[in-house]
Amino acid sequence: MLLDPSVNATYIEDCEVCCNPIEVTTQFEDAQLIQFDAVPIEQ
């Protein structure tokens, strides 16, 4: 999964392997990742 350091947000992205949705939360500070969380969304 590629992360964009210009985006501090929670968003939904499909898994590259199984195509199920994942809720991704990122937080960057000075272009460095300081928080990352990925939670599968039940369908």
C-alpha cells in the first residue's frame, strides 16, 4: 500500500489481494509517518 504524505485523513481503500474494503487512517508530520491504522470493513 502506498501512502501519500500530503493526506492526513481516514479513507477507504480496496485490498490489493482480496478487493475487500479497508479503512485506512494516516497521520504525517513533516512528511514522516507518525500514525497508521488499517481496519478491514466487514461486508
